[in-house]
Amino acid sequence: MQALVTEPGVAHSTRVEEIEPPDGGGVRLRMLEVGVCGTDREISEGLFGIPPDGRATLVLGHEALAVVDRDGHGFTRGDLVTATVRRSCGHCLACGEGAPDSCLTGDYSERGITRLDGFARELVSEDPAQLIPVPGSLGRLGVLAEPASICARAIRHARTIGGRQPWELRRALVIGAGAIGVLSTVLLRLDGVEVWTAALEPSNELVEGTGAHYVSTVDTPLSELGRFDLVVEAAGSAQLMAASLGLLRRSGVACLLGIDPRKQTVELDGPTLALDTILENRVLFGSVNAQRRDWLAAVAALDRARERWPEALERFVGLRVPLDRFAEAFAYRGGKATLVLS
Ligand SMILES: [Zn+2]
Ligand SMILES: [Zn+2]
């Protein structure tokens, strides 16, 4: 069967290759669609990723939508499912409690990223405990479950952190309008939060379609938008991450989701850090990955979003191509691109 494979550490080694089908164990899945994102691009550029033990190649793909191919383990042929990405390290407190997103050793594995083959192939055998049911009503939009789970986890943590003291999440700023920025906007709007989403592009129909305010940072600096109970940085700019602390109201929480690995020094206003953050009980924190409950929450939220803003989400998945056109999907910048497997 066909798979999208890469040699981690070797730039431009990504290719479609014939591999052996899975040999049973777990639930057999027929993959429908796999979303691509910056992580896939980075692995493909040789910057990231670890192959399974004893191998040079890794099957890519961690944003899965599949259909159950054979009855078993409580699943029925035809069920739509997605699957978690990060798996237990097997020897830490967090993983032992079902929270590999908080793994304390870093020895976890991740489908399509670290030590575990991904989903960009025709058939996968998956551990039933890692499967997340996708309602039929959500259909192909189930492919957004993985990025939405990242946002659901981040917002859950922000609410927990903010909620350690009397606090209300009324006004939020989302910086960045890629998949994580847009889906964070969608989740916060479903909760009735007043959301401002800021990015470089002149406009964003999906963001505006959810009743959020879209701001082009080319015309309007973030400092002119007032202050926020929550700031979500999803643009991947270390400088904006530092600046987010200064955009918070009293007891405000800033959550960092974008990644910026560039070696650099960023500026942070002294009194913002060493005066306002203390006197106003502000918090800046990072969030990665998601656990089962976030996946369940994400899938449920996507289904509500589809009901509420039907065309918007459909338009957000802007490019669907077959596996051999992966380069087009990797180059796509207009929303979410996916690889269609069947
Ligand atoms: Zn991704
Ligand atoms: Zn662990």
C-alpha cells in the first residue's frame, strides 16, 4: 500500500512509497484524509522528527480522519474516527494518569512525528484506547480534530489557571490566523467570549463569520486594541509572546501556542514584567498537545461550530489533494490543506 514517508534529519527526502500493510492487532482503519501543518513541513525539511526504532524512515501524518474497516473492540465497520497523537512514555506520573500531554520525561512517542509511524497511508492498525469517535454529522471536517484538540487543551488550561482566583473570561485576543488561531477563535466564540483575532492578512472571512473582530496588524498595532482577559499567541513570534504580557487586564492569562525556534533575543518591557505582572496577578504559560478529554471536547465543539457557521468551516479546508501531490499541500497557506487517501 502507498504511504508518505520521510527520512527524519534528511531534508527533501519526503516521498510516496510502497510499504507493507499493517499485520493486525488493534482496530483496522482505512484512512480517509490527513491534514498537514507546520510540523509536517519541518520534519520534511529535516529539522524535526525521529523514526521508529531500527528504521531510517518515518510515515508522516498526525492529523487523521479514518473509517473503521473491520468490526471489533466496540467499533463497527464504517464508524468515523480520529486518533490521538502523543502516546505514554510508560514510566512517568503524568502518562500513568492518562496525561501524556504533560509527560514528565519527554520519552513519549507521537504518531507521524516521534518514534511512531503516522497516518498518511492507506491502512493503519490502531490501539482502540487511542481512537476518538467522530460524529457522522461532522463528516470530513473531522480532519480538523487534531488542531482543534490543541486549542481545546490550551483553553482548558487557561480557564484552570485564570480560575485559581475570581476571574471572568470575557474578552480574548488571538494572535495569528493559521489553523490554531482560527480554531482557537472558533472555540472561544462558541463559549460566547468577545474575541479579537489579529494577523497580517487584510481580512479573514471565517474569523468574521463567527462574530469575532478581525484586525489586520498591518494597519492596527495590538497595543491599540485595549486589554484582554486572555491572549492566545498562535503566530509563532517570540517577540509577540513577550509583548502579550503587556496586553493583559488584571488577572489576565497569556497562552503561548505558536512555535518560534529562531535564536534571538526579544524585548520585554521592564515594568510590565516586574511591576504590572505582579501587582495585577498576570500569568504567561505555554501549552502543547492534548489528552483524550480535549479530543472529545474538540470533536464536539467542531460539530457545534459546523451547525452554527456551516460554510465557514467547509471553506477553511481550502485544499484537498491526493498523496502524490503532497508538495502542494505543504506549500498551501490559505487555511488547512489535506491529503486524501480514499
Ligand atoms: Zn499538525
Ligand atoms: Zn511520560
